[in-house]
Amino acid sequence: EAGVAQSPRYKIIEKRQSVAFWCNPISGHATLYWYQQILGQGPKLLIQFQNNGVVDDSQLPKDRFSAERLKGVDSTLKIQPAKLEDSAVYLCASSLGGSRNIQYFGAGTRLSVL
Amino acid sequence: AQRVTQPEKLLSVFKGAPVELKCNYSYSGSPELFWYVQYSRQRLQLLLRHISRESIKGFTADLNKGETSFHLKKPFAQEEDSAMYYCALSGSNYQLIWGAGTKLIIKP
């Protein structure tokens, strides 16, 4: 089966610019996660979707970050405006949901904010 | 508070030596623990989960509720085991709470 697809793989922007990341989960996976992984740290959950609804976005900096999963399939994560501290790898993961919670990860998008 | 602690940022052992990657957790309910691995230039992937009680690539991990630990072990390290290893805890909403990771280097 195809894995979780993410694009772009790399992005370099200047601070105060905007950027968007795209994720297409494994077919049939109801749950989709966006993580931020800063160098030297474990992944930090930004937002969790169940189909097209938000389960948890408590750690999403909503003043600058937004995410949507309109049709319950693919998802976009946006940062506007970006700050230097947003430099990180943004990971998307998906799972079947509920107790079937093995998460499958995309390759990630490495963002550098200059 | 729910927390996962991996005390070693870096672990370096010789090929053929035993490996133990430490993971301690803090969780008020019945935990579900995972080990994920990221090999160089590859994506993060599940290595094993405690409820499966299986050995993957020679690795095992036993949940010790008394010591709140889920250490990852392998009796004889191989060079291809060099990778970044993350311990994770499944909390509410089946979210994963992650440790900071341990970089394992196997020396020839």
C-alpha cells in the first residue's frame, strides 16, 4: 500500500513569509496528525484530525498556524507569518483510528526560516 | 503529568555487544508503549509495541509497571541497528507522547 505522502520535502523562507505543507494519508486512515519536530527533540503534536473534525489542537499556535482536512482525506498545514523558531521538520502521520493507533509517518517537510 | 523520558541522547556500542535503550514514563492509567525507529534518510516507523510482545529485528522491550519503564534491548548489536530510537506512550485520544530520542551508534 502507498505510504503517507508529504510535500514539499524542503522549504526555505524568510521570516514573516507564509508557507503551506500538504499531506495525503494512507487510504482509509481516519486519523491524521501533524507534528513539529525541532532538532534534538521528539515529535510534538500540533493537531489531530478524526476524519474532517479536529480532535485536539491544543498545542497549535493558532495566531500563526492553521490546518484543515476538508474532505477527511488530505490535509494542509499553514504558517502565516513564519518566525525563526518555526524552523523544524513537520511530520504528518495517519492511523486507522481509535485503538488501532499505530501511526504511519510521511517523510516530513524540513522548513528553514531565515 | 504524562511524560516519556529517554535519559540518553547518544549511545555508542561495539558490534556484537548488548544494547539497552532506556525509557521511563509517567502515566496515571494503563499505558500503551511503543518504540519507533528512524534509520538514516528514512521515515519514522514503528519498531514494536508492548501489547504485541514480539521480537522485531532481535529487539525486545518489556513493560515494567513497577519501575514505569519500557527499555529496549538487543543481545547482540549489528551495524544496521544504528539509528534514532524514540519511545512513545499512547495517552488520551490515542495520541502519542514522545521521548526526546536516543541516537544509537554501532561501532564496527
